[in-house]
Amino acid sequence: MSRWMQIRVRVEPVYKKSFAKDFPKLYRVVTGVDNSLIDQNPSLMDLVPVVVRLSQEKELEPGLSRAIEHYGPKIVELHRQITEALGGWKLSDTETLLYELEDNFVSFEKELG
């Protein structure tokens, strides 16, 4: 690393409108769990810990429970793979995995009803 500079590669959110408008059902769920996200546009990568937290809840509404069961493990695994690919500077692989993560979150949103 340079003495006064560093290289950063990170995932940033890019929504057409905003997280709340592009994923309204998921927004309601995650802001119910973590109200610090109310005025933010977190990346889908940043939401994975919330999905993990939800998966540990005992009492969930049926639609949410089903979505967690169907998509939670894949979302968590994709997060791990993306972090690994990003850390290894495999940016093409990272982009492919990010598309897959987005698809899983879109399906998650639809399953919420």
C-alpha cells in the first residue's frame, strides 16, 4: 500500500428510484428489524446480515418465513462468494454473482406477496 493512497473496490447501491421504491415489501421488512435503514439506500449486499437475523427469528409471518426459507441460504452463500471474488480481484466473477444476488432478492420480494 502506498503511504498516502489506497485502492478500494466496493459494492455500491444503484437503484432506479430508491431502495424503498424498488423493493417496497423488503423495505418494510428490513426497516422493521433495523430502523437505522429508514432513510438509507443500502446495497443488497448490506442487507444480507438482516436476512440472516430474520432467519433466526421464531415468529415470522408466513410469506416472510417462506421467502427466508427459499432464498435465505442462497443469498447468504452468494454474499460469501461475492466477498471472496471481490477480495481476490475477480471483478468479472463478482459482477456475475451480483446479478445472481439481485435476481434472488427480486424473487424474495415477489415471494413476500
